[in-house]
Amino acid sequence: MANLDQYRKFVQEIIIELHGYNQGNLNQGVDSQMILDTDRDHYLLLDVGWQDKKYVYAVFVHIDIKDGKIWIQRNNTEINLAERLQVKGVSSSDIVLGLHSPFLRQFSGYAIA
């Protein structure tokens, strides 16, 4: 359980940090939202709202924790989330690049599943 609590903390820290970067880039009518669901272990950073006559819905980061591993499901940032997690102390064997196909994961240096 210690790893799970630490992993939740690390993921939330990253989402909160990225949310801070995003605040200065928003247009009026578009909100940046953090979804920090510690009950189901889903963590997202997204923008939602209206920019002029265009509806905006963009997920920048989506991370799940499943079976004791951190799954990076989406990363539309320039930050290497896996490296950031490793700096915090997460083993590469506990990081899954879910945004890559199962075939490609074997070459990533991270967990396959």
C-alpha cells in the first residue's frame, strides 16, 4: 500500500505542476481542469469550454494507476512524464506507456503491462 500512496502523490504532483503552467495560456471561456480521482486512480489534465464560436475539449495528460503500476495513457505535453516519475523514485518496471501499442512497449525500457 505504501507504493500505491506514493504513486498517487507523485502523479498528483505532476498534474498540479502542469496545471500551473497551463493557467497562463487560457483564453476567456476555456477552463483548465484537473481530475484527481484517488478512489478509482484516474488522473487527467484537460481544457474545456468555448473559444469564440469553437468548442474546446482537449485532454493533455491522462494517467491511471492499475495493478500497482502507473499507466501513461496520454501525454500531449513536451514533458517526458515517465522520466519525471523516475526522478521521483518510481521504478521503470512500474511505468507502462499505455499510449504505445503492446508490441512497441517491449522496446520502451518500461513495463509492458
